[in-house]
Amino acid sequence: MIRAHAGQTKKRILLLTVIFSIGNITDCKEKTKCEKPWRTFRNVCFYFSDTNNQKYEEAQAFCYKKGGFLASIRSSQEHGFIIKTIQGMGSSYQRVRWFIGLYQYDPNDNKAYRWLDGSVSAFRNWMTSQPNSIYERCAMLDGSNGFKWRDDVCTNRALFICRKDLDDNGSMNCFKGKPPPAHVLKKKGMSVTECLEHCRGLGFPLAGLIPGQCFCLGPESISNMKAAARLQCDGNCGNQHCGNKDFITIYNLTYYKDTAESCEDLSLLGFSSPSTYVTKVGDEEKLMNCFSGDDGLMKQVPFNLNDHFASGIQCNSHDVIVF
């Protein structure tokens, strides 16, 4: 959720506008519990594939078809819920390995990991000395090591865990066509994660993505667009799901509550586009100008977050930025 400190009233208006706009996608009552066999934890649903060993790519395709992603684990509380659930499934599941949605995005750096669903959550629970190989690019929970995480070969087979939002509309939806002209970032090989944080930093509540193009949007931008089946959005953006030439994925940033702490943290996720980004240390949230140094190095300049959101988005509605 965009947590601008420009007043509670403005935050509520923005959030309600986004929710009601996205809510037009489906007509459903508010849910309080996930449908079986999904397990409910707060406002999130987890699916435990306890009889279906799959390769990583196959597991991700399964989760995507089910309306989610291979699971991001964004806090110790979520991790504890997952462990408790597996332990309750019986002793035979407590020493096996489970794929999760963390993957090595840089084939030459065994520390370069990010979440498939676009979250910037920095929560990790690696085993000592893990990850340790550029050839083992997919993360697992290892039941034989206290459910700590390890890297493994993506073509190995394992059980897996999916994640989706409790709300049926969820954090990502597919639409036919492209949105009206808006703020667009063009960058070859851009990831979903970078697009989401780029738009969040500019104060937009929605981010649309096709390969190489990121659209920062307001709710009015999609009011006349036609919702499409999720599987129509089968593009690949940094090994993450996005749209294609005919369809576009629209991510709702109100579902993404985690925030990076610094420009350096963003660079570790593969970011390089000069822009303002929302960062947070402790309870203090602020805008930072990252990756804009004349020498090509990261430059970190603080902004006043109140002024940024109070004065509106400081860019022309038809700006196109190309890198």
C-alpha cells in the first residue's frame, strides 16, 4: 500500500478509489477465508502441493493457473504459519523440500535473488552458507534443516507452495490491449519488481507491464479496458509474469506493503533506472533519488514525501522515459 504521509483522508480516498476501480473486474462479496484446499493466513491464501512433485518452472505455471504465484514469504510470521501448517500435515512431510517463489535472477551472481510476484520483501531464512552456487538458482524450504532455505537446481522435482491474495481480484489482473497514454518507462529486460517500485515512487497506485515497457497508471486509466483471462498474460519480464503484444498485466500496488530500505537494496534486486523510489527505515518512509549520478553510480538524495504527494505527480501525463 502507498503509505504517503499527506493525511489520513487523502490515503483513504486513494485506497478506496483503487479498490472500487479494481473491484469492477469481478462481482463478489468480501471474503474472510480462502476456499479449500487453500489455507488462510490473515489476508493471504497459501496452497501446499503435498502430492505433486514438480520442476520449478512447472510449479510456477501451476500456481499461476490457480490464480497466484509460487509463494513469496514476506515475514517471520508468514514463515511460522507455513512451518506450522506443514508440521500439521504429518511426519512424512517434515523432512522434504518445498519450492518457494524466490529465484536467482542474475546467472552470474549467486546472491542475486528476488521474488517472482514482484515483492521487495527482504525477509530471508537461508541455511548457513546458502545460497552457494550459481547453478542452483531456485530456493527451497528444507524440512530436514529446520525449514531453513537452500538453493537447488531448478530442474529437480519437489513439492511446492503457492500464494495468492484473499481478495478474488488480487494484486495482478490481465487486460486486453494497452492503457491510454500515461507515464511510460521503456527498458529492455525490465523486471516486474522494478516497474512496480518505479510507479510507486512516482505516486501511482497501478503499474502495467509488457516486455520492455512499464506503464504507471491511475484507476481512471483502466476504467474502459476489458478484463481478460489470467493465462492470456503469458509474457516474460525478468523471469516474472507480464503481458504481451495483445494483453497487459496490471498490478495493484495497494497489495505491496513491503518497502526497500535504500537505493543499495534496490540495486541488489537488479534496479538501475534513474528515478525516485519510496524507501523506509524503521517507521520513517521517504523518497530517494536513486541511480542518477553523473558517473553512473548510485546517488541517494532524500525528498520530502509529504510535498511529493501533496503537490501531485511531477511529470507530464504523456512522458516517455527511455533507457
